[in-house]
Amino acid sequence: MHSHSPSPSPGAEELASPLSLPPSPAAQRSLTPSATPPHSSSSPSALPLTSPPAATSSPLASTPLPPGPHRALLILDILDLLLSPLPTPSLAASILVCRQWFNPSVRELWRRARRVRGVWDALQLGDEATHSPAKRARTSSYLAHLRTLEFALSDDPSYTHEPHVLTTSHLTSLSLRPLPSLTSLTFTLSSPTSLPTALSLARPGTHTIRALYLTGHPPTSTIPLLARQPALRELALLTHTSADPWPLPHSLDACPQLTSLTRLHIQGSPLLPSHLSALGQMQSLETLILAHPALDTPPEPHARPPQLPGSTPGFPALKTVEIHGGPLSSVLSLLHSLPSPAPLEHMALKHIWTTPALHTLFLRLLLRARALKELTLSLSSGLLHPKLHPVDRTAEDPGEYTFLPLSSLPELRLLDLTLTSSTPVWLPALTSSLLTTLASSLKHLRSLRLVTFDYSYHYSSPAHAPLIVLADLATLAAGCKDLQLLQVEFALPYPPASALVGFTSTFSSGPGTRYLPYTLPLPSLPRTQPHTSLKRLLISWSRLPPPPSPSLEAAAKWTAALFPLARLGWGRWGHEEADVPDGVWEGHRGFGQRERELAAHGHGRRERMGMGVGGEGFPGAAPGEGFAGVDSARERAGAFAREVERWQRVLKAEEGEGGEGGVLRC
């Protein structure tokens, strides 16, 4: 038995608490459910209506009133549309509205029940022998509405008290029920041999099965067993431990038998060519998700790309590929097995280790997917920073990174790049020429993110300064008229950290120290037409001068005129999966701690001004290449965003008063 308590697969939606029974007919006689089956389509005229109110002496008494609710509120399809968006407490209250709403409300309420143990306890299925015939009938009616069941199967006495654990006897008893609406099963298995027991709950209409193995891995009989489900469209096979590599060489050979499967999620080791050959024969497969959580080490810095053997093209219907973790070499074999042109429309590679050699081959294979619309890449460089880890230059030249070939994908609508591990390695790939190429080729691009990140905290280091400057955004705006979201690291031209350190070195440290604000003029910015399609401008980790600064104010006015309708935000930084809410500029707790420690030693003010502290960065750092963390970046970004928003309001007011409305005025 695994040391952890079995639990349902993560990511499944949970109810806040087990469902309680609705009022019984004995206690609420007016709420007695009709004998209509759950999915019948009775006409409104067949349903009992409420009696009209008694006549009164009111002036309105002569106005004829309808004998009951509006006919539309008695049509089951309309009721389903009204009830399905309601939160669970409101849905439970809908049971008490009227007799006609009872069955639809109960049906929708029990459709949301997921945890089998909660259903078991709420209906007291263990004591059913003592139930009255009416209660048994009501229980069967409730169970008939269940769509999704989640449970962890275990007979270990130490876990049976857990609210999500179901024993074999419980499951066997429940499997004898009709459960006509059951379409989805999500379960956790403590033993690899327990799959047949768990599948006893599956019904002919069950189309989704997700299985998490706490110990071991799925046996070779797993796929043939699942192939007996005629309606199976979505399948997830997840392993909790990496001790036993899976899938084994012939574990997926029977996958072509899953003739109706459209979505497959496998968590384990990278797939072998034999696995890809079997999966490629699945004629209906549209979405493939692969997760390799145990592969967190980089490849050899100068590793040559793998030799890709000739293979018969497969995956005729594959449109979406998501791969999490592992080296890029495992991705190349998959791309190599796609037909040309490939039907691929969505690709997401997250936390993938790569090298320039692998990267070059990857782009060459990817360009065969001419229909690609969304590309998300979260890449970590296998090359180490030369100042930190000198490499052997006698080895084969690894080349350079580039993303210019992506402009050859004509249907691309979303491009999301997160480049981690060592920012200076990636910066030569993110230049003004890249924005110019994207603007000239990808006219219909709607979302663009170019994000770099590493753990060296060298925000004040000149080596980490973005090569894209603010003026380059005008080029992108002129070409990509449909752009709605933009996150890019840009720099405002101002002296590097080393120059600022030299400039302030004559001042003594300590309380009362005065620092001169940055006052150098900003280079001229181009005049351009406003870009009104952009809704969000995200400026995570952009190189901005500290306020107060005339250059910052001028840049904010120019940005407000270029993107008059855009909301400014921090966006997504590093490995974060979601954006920070717009308008939130508080520092990151984990990285802010490092800045507070420096501030305690008298270095905080210098860091906030972006001046750096020699010797506080990586070993052997030159003066001016010291530490400054994410708190500094957020403080500056917040000041810039507030200034942009102020100028957006000012320019909008001027336009309303008859000022220049078209050409940017800076």
C-alpha cells in the first residue's frame, strides 16, 4: 500500500459538501415528484397548474390572470437552461418553487454529485434493507441522474474512513444499480489489478475514464479491457510513481482497438517509437496529452539531435498536442511521425529542455504543420551561462536560438514563448527584427507573449537587459491589427546599471542619503496611428527607470496614445500558469524576501533604484551586475501603468473636446 492516502485524480471538480436529501413528499406534500421519468418530454398541458387567485374588490380584479406559471417555465428544455447555471445552494432552493420545478431541479442537483462516498452516505445505501418502498423508489430516481462518479478504491482499513474512499463491497453493490446517465468515471487505484473492479461501474454510454495508479503501472491487459467500452472518447492513464517506467515496450499496442477515442492523456515515461507507431494508427484521435513529471534534468549541452528513422505517417486526425516535461528530443519523434501537411492546430510544450541543435530540428519539423493556430512553448535551455559554468568550446558548436521561422506559419493566432533557465542565452532570439518579421507575416496574430526568466535575479545586470525597446511596439501594432493581448519585455534606453553605480558611488550610504532621479531625455518615439484592438498590455519584468522620471512620463504618454483601450497588468512571470490580476503590483512574496534581506544590510535603496550592488550577484560579478529582484520590477511597472492609465484618460478627454484624434501626439 502506498504511503499516501488514496485520493481522486487531481483537477476534478468537487462539491463543497456531500449532497443532502431534498424534502420528502411526506413532509412537503405539495412537492411530491411526478412519476414522469427524468428525461421525459411531457407537454406543459399534461402538467398540473396552480389555481387562479380568488376574486377581490381590487380595481385589478377585473384583469384576467394566467392560471399558473408562464408556459415557457414549464418546458423541460427551457428549465434545464435556467437551472444549469445556478450555484448549488440556489439550485437546492429551486426545489421548493413549485411541483413542476421539483424533478428538473433534483435532476440537475444530482448531476453535480461526483464523490461516490458522499452519494453513498447521503442516500444511506448501506442500510437500504431497512428503507421503505417509497424511499427505495426515491433513491433509484436520484441515482438515475448521476453523470460523473469519483472515488478511490481501497480495502485497507486505515483508509476506509476517508470521505472519498470506496471499498470493493461498496463498489460491487453500487454496480448492480442501473445508473443510466453515468458518462464519466474518475478513480484512484491502490493496486494495478483493481481496474476490472472499478470498470464494473461503467455503462454502455460511459465516454470518459480517468485512472490514477498510486503504485505500479497499468498492466498490459489495460487497453484491451478498456476497448470493451464502445462509447469511450476520453481516456487518462496516470502513474503516481516514477520508480517503474511506463509505458512498457508493448503496453500500447492495442490502442488502435479504441476506435472511438478522441482524447488520450498519458502520464509516465517518454514514448518509444513503437508507442508512437501504435498511437498513429488511431484514426479518431484528436488530442494527445503526455506528461513526464520525473524528467527535470537538462540534456547534454552539445547533444546532437536524434536520428529519426523513416516511418509511415500516422495521426490522421490529430489536432492538439500537449507535452509537459522532458527533453525536446522526445517531441521530435512525434512531429516526425505526423503526415505532411499535418492537421495539427494547437501545440503546447511546457517545461521542455532543449539545445540549439534540437531547437533547429524542432522548427524544421514544426513548419510542416501549416494549419497551426496556437503555439505555446515553455523552454529551458540546456546551455548553462558561460560566466557561471564555462563550457568546452572544443566541442561541436551548438549554434544559436531563433524564432524567426515561426513567421512562416500563416494561420498562427496565438504565440506564447516562456524561455527559462538562463535569460542571456535566449535574449539574442528576442530582438526588434523578430517583431518586425512577425508583424509583416502574421497579420492575424491575436495574442503574443515573449517572456524570459531565470533564478539569477540579475535585473540590474546589463546582460539581462531586453533587446526589444519600447518603440518596437509601434512596428508590431502597425502590422498586427487584430492583436488583443501583448506581453513583451522591453527596455527604455537609459544608462546601464554599471553607469548608474559609478554615478552614485560618491554618495555615502546610510540614513538621509539623497539620490538624483534619472533625468536623461528619452530618444524620439515614432508617430503612429492608435491601435484600438489591443485589450491587455502586460509588462512583466520590463526594464523601466525608477520614478520620478521625465522619460518614464514621456514613454507612458506615448504608450497611452498607441494603445488607448489597453488595460495594463503584470501578466505571467516565469513558471506561473496564470496571470496576476490586472492592477495588482504588490511584490512576489518569495522573491521579495531576498530584497528585504538586502535592505536590512543597507542595500535596499540601491536595488530599488536599479543601481545594483557589486558582488551581490552571481560569483565573480562585475560592479553593476548585482541583485535586484522582482519587487523592484513590479514597483516600476506599477508606476508606469498608473502613468499610462492617467494619459489614456487625458487623451480621451482631449479627443472628446475636438483635439487630434488620429495621429499619436508625442
